[in-house]
Amino acid sequence: MKIVDLFQPDATAVSLEFFPPKDEAGVERLFQTVADLRPHSPAYVSVTYGAGGSTRRLTLELVQRIKAETGMETMAHLTCVGSTQDELASVLEQLASAGIDNVLALRGDPPKGETAFVASAGGFAHADELVAFIRQRHPQLCIGVAGYPEKHPEAESFGQDLSNLKRKVDAGADFVVTQLFFDDRDYRGFVERARLAGVTVPFVPGIMPVTNVSQMRRFTATCGAQFPARLSARLEAVQDNPEAVRALGVEHAVEQCQLLIAAGVPAIHFYTLNRSTATLEILKALGR
Ligand code: FAD
């Protein structure tokens, strides 16, 4: 089923993002996480796409296995990194023939150690090209794309980034999932600007609860998200107490979700990092 058909006008769906684990034990832990979260009725789950061959195969295997074993709808992420058009076509064929209906079409980040993204020979330079390629070959697929409430770090301005988001939607994307953010005003401003620019598809905010201060500082440094000053000060005050950090991270995420639900977002996408505890606490606090 297409993810956009799961969105209901008067309800906020939950989606969960996982990444392909490195080993079999990690895969088993991931399925335990899925089992822990499943009673809270997530509408769908997504699996990220990594840089290497084996993790890429695992993305395909996991979306198929989660769908077959749990009945939940799934979405495979797909990036342009290191792939020719033929290779991307082959991944898309595999997804479509495995009955996967949803794909998150991304450019991807430069490989480790490189600072600028360079398109592969015979590949794509930007996600809008991948969206157009998917739409042309598999018109039935539901396509999500990434959006950046605080602007993509490489973009020179919010306006330029928004024009590029619009290109992805004009190329055939059905919905937008956002990068993580910590201040609801960034999300609202972003969606407002997009609506004014004529982007009409649904936007799904991405939420990542802080569970570890240094890890989160690393993530935010690379993706360009800012900690609001008050949250930052509160986290710093308890940073040597992991339990207090986690409680604060969950509390902040619950407040974010409450504001987003009140604003009528179609879904909330949780970056779970393959762990259930924080997401479970948030869902319980939201009465889900
Ligand atoms: P693009 O939309 O191509 O944008 C990249 C930059 O280029 C932006 O600055 C944009 O303004 C500019 N741009 C876009 N189109 C054009 C154009 N036509 N001409 C000129 N400039 C243009 N990464 C992974 O490796 N695997 C994953 O599974 C993954 N999942 C993600 C899930 C979500 C929800 C999000 C938000 C990000 C995810 N990422 C993932 C990270 C993502 O790959 C990076 O943020 C990457 O740097 C940009 O990808 P994009 O699809 O947004 O690129």
C-alpha cells in the first residue's frame, strides 16, 4: 500500500526508521525492537540505505522480511551514491518485484573522508533526477523525498534549498520526510514557506529523541540541525548522568510531538537508531 494512502485527515500516523545492522545478532535485536514497538500501531517502517554492498542488500531484505513477518507497510531508502543508472534500475526492479510499494529517493552524503558529493559516472547528481527516473520506470511506486527545516548544509540559502525541494516534488515525489529538528518553529516555518512556493504534498516531521549528548552533537553537526539554547543548557547540566539525559530527551520529544499533532501533521517519523526504549516512552506518553 502507498504510504500517502495511510495518512488520515484526523489522525497522526507513526513511522519508524531503522538502519541495516552490521551482523546477524544486530538483525535479531532489530526484530525484537520491531516487536516491542508494533503494539503501538506504527503505520509503516522505513529502512535506510548505506554505502556498502552488503548493507544495501540488507535494506532490501529487511523491508521484505518486516513486511512479510509483521504485515506492516515498509519503505526502502535508496541513494545515488556510487551507483550507475543501471544499478539503480536493478535495485528498483528488485523492490518492485518483491511487492515493496514505497521508496525514499535520496542523493546521499559524500562517502567517508570526502567533503563534496560527486555523481558516479552514469549516475545522478541530485535526488530530483532519481525521483524522475523512478517515476518514469515505476509509475505505481509511492516516492518520498528528504526536506530540511533548517536548510540542507550545502545549500546557500533557504530559498535555494526550497527551489530544489520543489524540483523533487515536481519530478514526481508524493511526500516529504524531514531531517531531525528540535524546535517546532523551524518545522512550521519550513512548511509555510514550502506551501507559499506551491509545494502541496504531505510533510512528515522527523523526530530523534536525544539519548546521548555527544552522539547527538555529532549528528547535528553533520546534518545542520541546531539545539535550541534552553534545551542545550538543560542537557549540558545533566550530561554526565545518562538516565537524566534520556529522560530530558524523551520529555523534549514528547513536547515536540504534542505540538506537531496539534498542528495536524499527517505522521511523525521516529529516527529510532534501532532501539525501542526512548520511542516506546514517547509513544506511551502520547497515549498511543
Ligand atoms: P538533494 O535533494 O539532491 O539535495 C542535496 C543538496 O543539493 C541540497 O543542498 C539541495 O539544495 C541541492 N540540490 C538539490 N537538487 C539540486 C539541483 N537539481 N541542482 C542544484 N542543487 C540541487 N542518507 C543515506 O545515505 N542513506 C539513507 O538512508 C538516508 N536517509 C535519510 C532519510 C531522511 C528522512 C533524511 C532527511 C535524510 C536521509 N539521508 C540518508 C541523508 C541524505 O542522503 C543527505 O541529507 C544528503 O546530503 C542529501 O540528500 P537529498 O536527497 O536531500 O539530496
